Amino acid sequence: MKSTKYLESLKDKSVEELNVELVSSKKELFNLRFQNATNQLDNTARISEVRKNIARILSVITQRTKPPQPAKKSKRERKRAAAKGLA
């Protein structure tokens, strides 16, 4: 449930705000890895949580910046077009 709320909050932000959030998440991940290497990290699950959040941010940025792709024709439609000589 927490991840869906986080994803909804990401969708409300602009691309610039998402980039700021991405930078801060990457810094947090660096600090967590450093703490883990020096055995100072108590909650190691936080590393994977931050990594997933970074992936979510990147996904939302990609969805906003790339134009939508046209729907691909099904195999049946391609065969029919080839049979009619429209391929």
C-alpha cells in the first residue's frame, strides 16, 4: 500500500521535481551503502526500498518524456494485410 501512495505522489510532480527527488534518492542510496559497508546500518531492507523508489522515479520520468508508441498489429492482422498485399 505504501508504494502505491508513493507512486501516486510521484505522478503529481513535474519532471524537474522528479529529477530533484532522483538526485536525493541516489545520495541516500550512496549513504546507505556506505553505512552498510562500515557495519553501521541497522535496517538493511532500506537499501532495496530506496533502489525500488529510484526505479519508480525513473519509470515516471520515462513515461512523461517519451511519446506513446503506436499499438502493434496482431499476428492475425499482419497476415490479413499481407494476404491483401498491403504489407
